[in-house]
Amino acid sequence: MTHPLLGQLVQFLFIVLLPLLIVAGGLAGLFAVGALFDFLDDQEGFAKRIEALFRRPPKPPKLAGPEHYYRPYWER
């Protein structure tokens, strides 16, 4: 004996979630195909982007100290 609410839940999930999963899969597939074409079009640029992911960020700027301004060498 199956519960009637279980049948309605299965119908709801089939009607609502299945199309959403199909659309999400299609979008993921299009994204993958676009990434493949981008890679095939510019392989050197793709390699540079991958290397940039692992590059250290630039050091934060520092405030200039009292020795910042120009003074001739013989006055130091």
C-alpha cells in the first residue's frame, strides 16, 4: 500500500525538478563547450591565466618614511 501523498510528491518532483535539472545540465554543457573553444582559440592566453591563479598577489603599498625625499648623496 502506497501513501497517496507520496504519489503526489513524486509527480511534483518529476514535473518541477526534472526540467530544472535538464536546463542546468544544458547550461553546464554550453559552458564547457565555450571553455573548450576558448582554450582551442588561444592556448597561450589560457596557460597565462592558469599561471596567474597561482601567482602571489602584489605586496601592499607602504607609507613613505622620512628618508623619502631626495637629498644629495654627500649630505647623507
